[in-house]
Amino acid sequence: MPEIERAWISFDHKLFFWDYVDGNETSSFWEEREDVIADVRLVKPKKGMFIDEITNLFVVTTPLSIFLLGLSFDTSRGRGRAFRDLKLYATDLKVNTDVEMMSVIGTEDGRIFMCGAQDGCLYELHYQENESWFGKRIQIINHSVSGVSSLLPRFTALSAEEKIILLVVDNGRKCFYAMTKDGVSIYKTNGQKSVQHLQTVTNLFKSAQDKAAGHPALTRDKFELKSLHIVESAESRSGIQFFIMSNNGVRLYFGPQSVPNYYGPSSSTSYIRPIQLLHVRLPPANLIHPDALTQQVKPTPGLYGVPQSQAQPAPRPFHTAEFLCSNYYRGMTVASHPGDRDGNDYILCMSPDLTRIGSIGQVNLPPQPSSTLTQPESYRNVLADGRPTLTEYAALTSIAGTAWATGHFLPSTSPEAADGPAPSALNELATQFGEAPCQFMFFTNCGISFLVKRRAVDFLRADLEELQSQGTIQPLLEFRDSFGRDQTCCMLLGLACGNTFLDFQDEITSKTGNLSTPRPDITAVAKQAFYDIGERPTWTERVTYADSQGLAVFSGRREGLALYFSRLIRPLWKAKLTQPGIAGRQRLLIAENVIVIIQKNLFLLKDFLDKNPHLFHSSPSESSNRVPVAEQEAWRAEQNSVSEIISLLSRTIEALSFVLLLNDYMLGDLISQCDPEIQRLIAAQTFETLITSQDGMTISRALVNAKENVRKAVESKNPLERQNWLAESLRLFAKGARILEFEKLREICGDYQQLDYARGAVELPLTCAQISDPDNIGLEAWHAALQVGDPRTVYTQKRLQCYDLVLDSLTVFENKCNVSQAPQRQESFHQDGDPEAVRSHAYELAFACEDEIFHSTLYDWLINRGLADDLLEMRPTFLEAHLKREPITVQKFQLLWQFYVKNGQSLRAAEVLATLAESTQFDLELPARLEYLTLAVGNAKSHPISATGHHETAIAFLTDLEEKVDVAQVQLEIYNVLLPHINDAPEVGARINLLSKQLFTMTDLYTQYAVPFDLVDMKLLCLHVSEHRDESIVRPIWNQIFDEILKEEADPATTADLILGRVIPLGKRFYPSETAFPLRFVATLLVRFTLANKNVVAFGWAPRILIECGVPYTDVWDVFHEMYESQVSPRSAINAFAQLVPGSSLQ
């Protein structure tokens, strides 16, 4: 259902609608009786039957019933999409059926028709607002039987040839078609509950055989009517109304008796004349297999109707057998075909070859080869009556999955001008710069595949890319020969200056009119090709009896400019400016968004011409004295013509801006206040006459400007009257913001500041900021932190200029408020001149804005003014995102963790503090890092336990923080120990200084500092904090402590005091940690020294040291008792102890 950008799928009695643009399932429905849903169709409702919000109906059919669902769309939150939010309404309109219905269609006036799956009859689902004596509120009417027969049991059934298998509505011709097995009937509605049968054409198989006798596709066993497609009247001058496609790809074209010019628009939409089979189009032959197409990087020159210069090996062919589902739109036909491998279907795409069916000034175009194989395959059928033949391209492409259904996008195109000839809908050259390309969708079991038609400008772009990358100019020349010099220059100009419809990856983007320009290198190539291919103007002499005259033949550049400009303005040039609206008020005939898109493209063209004026001048190397006089006349005539076109272009841009401004100023109200003569002129005015005629100038002078309201506000002495004038000026300026120059905006803001009009001084610049970046390109560049050189940052800079005006207004109001005494103050708009109230109101408006970039700018401004604490107390919407935005600074992190604390998010505050402490991009001293870690621990402990009990992650985070605090404390102690040595060798100083710049792990501290610098105490501290228990590490450390004391060779008493002074501080710090203070080993060392010096050391010296270390008496007793029990011989304690601990150091 491309009309509402949805696809539907049902599972038994459950119905789902999938928004394939956003990829979301937006609505669902369940049938109460659990009937299996067979089909869902979208139709228009009858006027006045439902509430205004219901714009369409879903007709849902099951084998036993039919019911209606109403739907509407909430456009308030659409974000540029009209069909974003779908709502379903129950209508209580349901009817039971004896026959399962299929092929449901709806007319523009709300009538619903369908055919029976079993009996093939034509039915109408009639519904009305209330029941009556002669009709139910909803009922089924059988139009295949007449009168009372429809109410009686049917004893006879339709024959197989009479059964309807497909219904298709033609709203343009106000009729619908019923296709049978070998025929087609035409009906039109004729009053309520009745239809009029116009004509039936039968024996289509035999008629097709008569027009293409002997073709193998037209055999009874291979030929079956499959689908019927409407041909719009704008596509055919001969009145072709529709064509039927068979299962094997044969197309049967139907229309009234033929008239000259087979292809092109038709002014007649009549269906009264009897139709007949006019043409049989056979399926394309010699199709290339999709796998072979994917191996070719770029289409061969044969695509443009020019034979290839070099013979290539014949690619792998593919022979079609049966097409399943098909679609048609504006000359392009697509049909799905089963692939020759599982998991893929092939799509046959056929479209007209404009270079063959149109006269567009081609040169050197040879006749079409009859049997050559091109890619895509170009083929034709010759008509017997001599009408121009249609040459098509045909190609196969592969999609994932099996195709279930297909549809085409309905591009947002502008209405055609009321007067003047319109180009054929098949002529994409006239529309490719004004609407999105033709796009099809195939709904498969794997999702939706999108197929986009490559337009002529897309092929030209590919040629330019090849020329730029490979230096191959031949494809570009062949393109020029196929499409002609002038058409090629027109497309090159569009590529060089940019256009909203150049990129077609996103249909929604095309509808919103985002600007699109090729890469700068491609733009440069296009500009150079535009100049080179355009050639020179020439002068043709005409001799008369009186004198000699001449005529300039313009170059391709001038003709391309004229073509491109005319195609941009064609949708509105001849259209009326206004049309009657509600209550007789005039309103714009052309939609505002269409005018905006046209204006954007015109501005791109004007900007390109202003920057490249040399494109329409002769080469500088050619001096005027060497150029023939005739050629100089030709150049002069062309430059005059180009100058006139550019002048018209400028006036057109200004006129469209003026029209948009008027529309924003409530155009209907403005016109109603004008004189009757002016109203009459406006009603008859077209865009052409507005721009080019004197009446247009008269109308322009009759309209007012918003600046007048500001002047009246300044002069007014009545506060209420001033309020009204200022409010009206703000409304008008905001409506016209898109054409408001920055300097003018600055002046207006200055007026509002002087008048203390806070709303105007704040809201108008913010509105202009949004208008200057309508597609949010600047917002995206700001989020991506793009550099200033990127072209997208231009939109960001425009926003920032407007924000500066807001900040300037806030500064002015601040200064006024800070003035303690003033002789006289002007009465302000807000609360009679109270400066404090004006300032507060300005800040309220600023913080109420939803522009994220402005909020970020405002926060920086406030922080720089020392108002960070006030900002944290307010905690506005975008503050968190601003503080987390790059570039990250220490100040932002400090404010961010405080923001989380005030917001009750202590765990997040702890995470920020931990990140700040561990960051290596900030130049923080070690004490500051330790402080941040300590604060992080405190905040993490403040985190409440969740009701669900899922707090394991928080506990693990807290544990990790506490460990990091311990490690940081060790690092700080090591740093303080090593700090006196920072001026030693440079490499030593650098390593010590590194301790103050970042946090280390315990392993790094031990291996890079404690061990290399031989810090014995720090070694024990590292083992203690890390709780790393390894006797092979700790015992050598204690041996080293005792050995260093013994090496001093002092007397035993002094040595004993030294040991006491060394062991007791370590014991007090590390006991009872066995990782740093192994009690039994230290006791052994003490006993060893005691036994070695028992005559000097006092009795009980070793136990007293352990008691001083904080070891309990019981533990001291146990250690020494264990040592006593381990002696070998009690008779010789010293010898026994020496045997237990041999050597000078215990191992």
C-alpha cells in the first residue's frame, strides 16, 4: 500500500501493518471471530459517512465475511512524513457472505466493488449511515444478475469464460475494468447501487494471434491473462487506456480507434468510444542472465542507442517462462519471474528508449540494429499502420526471496499548469529535475526490495565519474550523440549546480527537498564538459532587398540553460497564483513545499551562474581582432540572451520569496483587505504575469511589510497597543524568516532590545536559525563535530550567528537589570518596564527552546560567566548531553558528576569521577586523581539498592573503585619517597614525574618502581595491598632487611636496637598480613639473632618486639612454642637451632 507507506501481512485472524519506511510495525488488528483474513485493500470512504479524521478505509475479507476498518494519520508528530502515525477505527460495518470475495477495488466517490472467488460475479459492498426500510446499513449487491434475481437462489452459474478474475479501477476515466479468462468488460457507476455496463471485448487470444500470427508465445497452453494496468491519459495521444499482461509476458494494448501519434499525452479522457485491441507487444527476447549483468561494472555504450565499438563475447542468456506479479507506472513495466536458483526471484524491467521514440536533436545516431544484443536489451515491435514504434530497454535483475506483491511509489509532484501544453509523462527529460525517479517495491518473504529507475541524468553522472577516474571520454561523447547537444548540456548544468532530485536513495528525502550536489571533482568535470560540449554560437546571414541581416544560432550552453531553467519553473509558470478557499478567502494554488523546492533549485542555478560567468564567454586566448565579425555578433547575441535569462531567473527567485512571504502573512487576509481592483487582479494572476507584467508590480506595491508594525509600536504610548503591535510584528517577521537577511535581523533584534520586548529578541533569532537550516544539515554536522572546511558546517555557522543575537539580547537585559538607578526607563512590553521581569522572561524563553545547538551555546555562555552552579540547580533538558559532548574538558566532567549528584544518580556520578581520575588526556596531579577516586567511592556507596535486587554490577564497580583507591594511595606514597630523587639522572626524573601524571596498576608499581629503585618498604606495601601471598617473594625481602642491618658491623647491642627500630614499624603497619609480615619467618629471624647474641640481648627480646608490633600474646606463645617443639636436641639449643636454620640467612 504505497499510498500510505505500509505493507500488510496476516497470520490467521491477526492483521499487521508494517511501516516499511521506518521499519516498524505500527498497528495491528484481531478479528473477533477468528476468521482467517484473506485480503486487505485500501479504499476511499464515502463523504460524510465518518468522522473527519478518517481519510481511508481498509476492506478486510475473510472466507465468511467482509468488514471495514477506518484509518487516520496523526501528522502533528510526523517529522516531515504525512503517514507516520497510523490509527485504526472500528466502524461496526460487517457483513457475512456465502462466497469468498477477492480483487477489491474502490472508486473516488467511495463505492466498493469486488468479485466472487467461486462464482466470478461482480459484487458491490454497499454501506450507508443508517438502516432504512429498503436497505441495511451494509449489504452485498450482485451486479452480475439483475433485479429480483439477485435476491433469489441461483440455479445457474456463469461459464468459465464469463467469470471475473480481476477488477481494476480507472479513476482518471471514471470507470473500472473486469477481466475474465479471455476478455475484458468496462463498467461505470450509474447512481447508487447500480452500474452501467459499457462494453465487453472477448476472444482476446484469437485477436492477439491475428496481430502476431505464428509467434510461439501465443499458443493456448502458454497464454493466460494475468494482470491489467491503467495507462494514464498523459502517456498516450492515441487514447490507449490500459494493457493486459499475460503470464508469459505478452502485452495487449487497448484503446479507441487509433489516431496519429501513438505515444504522448492525450487531451481526451473519454471512455465512451468503443475500445479494441490496438497492439500486441511480444515479450523481449535475448535477455541477459542477471548473474551476467552483475559482472559488468558499467553499462555498455549500447545503452544509449549507439552500437558498441568492440565486439564482446555473448553473455549468458535467460529465457522467461512465467511471470507472477507485475506493475506499471509512467511507461515502465516490472514483473517478477521465478529464479533458476532457490532464494531468489528475477525482476524483468522494461522502459521506453527516449533516444528512439523522441526527436531531441541527436546527431550521428545510426539505425537500430535488428539482432544485436545490448545491455539492457533494446527491442521494438513494428506497427503495421505506420505509426511511430516504441523501442524499449529490457533487463533482468535479481532480488532476495520470492515476490509476493509489488507496488510503485507515488512521488510528491506538483500540479501541471492550467494552460499550455504539458510534456508526455513518458518524457523523463522534462521531469527528472523536478520529481523523484520512478521507484518500485517488491514485497518478498525476506522483506521489501526497492527498484529505482536510472534516469538519463544518472547515466550521464556515471559517464562523468568514469571520465574523472579513468579519463575515458568516449561514453560521454556517445551520450551526447544519443540525447543531443542541447539536452546533454541541460543535464550537465543540473549536475554542475546541484538539484534536490539528484539523489534518489530516500524517497522521503526527495519529498522534503534536501539539496544534493555531486562530489566537487564530478562537479568540476560536469562544468568543463558543459563548456566543451556546448560549442560556440554561430551567425547566419540573411540577405534581403533592403539590407543584409543575420540570425544567431545559440550554443548548447545557452540552449541548455534555457531548457534547465524552463524545466525548473514549468510546474508553476502558467498556473494561477491563487484559488478560492474556505469562506471565499484566496489561498495558494501551488503547495508551499513545492514552491520552496523550486526556489531552492533556482537559487542553486543562480549561485552557480554568479560564480562561473565565464561559461558564456569566448575563450580568453582568442583576441577580438582575430575573431571574425560574424562570430563576434553571435557571441554578443548569445551573451545578451543569457543576460536576459539570468535577469528573469533573479526576478523569479525574488517573486517566489515574495509569494512565500505573503503566504506566511496569511495571504487570504491580506488579499481581503486590498481594493476590489487589486483582488480582481490577484484572482486572475499567474506566476508568469506576476513576474513579467505590470500588473504583478501593482500587486506587489499593494502589500505591507512587518517593519511598519515595529515603527507603530515605537510611536505608540499605550502599553496594550504597543503589545499588540510588537506581537504582530513578531508573527510577521517569523513567517518571513526565510528571506530575512542577517543584518536586517540584527537591526530588528536591536529594536526589540530597546523596547524591552524579550519574546521578540529571543524567539525571532531562534526561528531564523531553524529556517536557515531546514533540513538539519548543520545539526548533523554539529553532532559529527565536522571541521570548519566541510561545506555542511556553513549551516552550523548560520545557526551560531543567530544564537549570538540571542546571547546579545540576554546580555543587554542583564545590563539593564544591573543598573541600580536610571533617570528614565522606557516602558517595557513585559510587566510595565520591570528590568528584572524582562530578564527573567528572556531566560524562560531561552530555556524553553528545543534547539539542542542553542542550548549547548547557552550553557557555555553561562558557564563562562561563572553561573555554573545556577545551571546545575536548574538542570535543563540538554545539560547532560552538553557536558558529555566532545571536546571533553575537566570542567565539563566536574560539572557532570555534580549534575548526577543533584539529580540523584550517584552511581553515574561515580562513573564520571572514575573516568576523570583514570583519564590520560587531562594534565591532573596525582593527589587530584586520588581525590576523584575517593569521591567516586563515596558516591558509589550512596547508590541505593534497587527494588529488584539487581545490584551486583554496582557492588562489583564499588569493589573495583576501592581497590583502585588503595593502589593510588600506594602510588602516592611511592611518589613521595622518590620525589627527592627527581633531579637525579634525566631518565630517572622522567620516570618519577610520570607517577604524578597517570594511575598505574599494582603490578606496574612493583615491577617499574619498587623493584628497580629497591624500595624494600614499598615492596612489602605492594604485597600487602594486593594481598599477593608468595613466600618466595616476601622471605627474600625480610632477609634483605636483616642483612642490611647486619652489614653495618655495629656492636650487638646497637644492632639489636636497629632491628627493633626497623621491625616494629613494619609490624605495626602490616600485621596480621601474612603477605607482607610473615609472622613465623620474622620470629625465626629474631630468634636466630637472639641465639647468636644471647649474652648481649636481653632475655625475652624477641617476644617483646612481636608484642610491640601488635601481635597478641597467644600468637607469640604459639609461634615460639612451635619453634621450641621443633628443636632436634633439647640439650643443645644453639646447635639445634643452627641445624634448623643453617647459614647466615634463612631460606
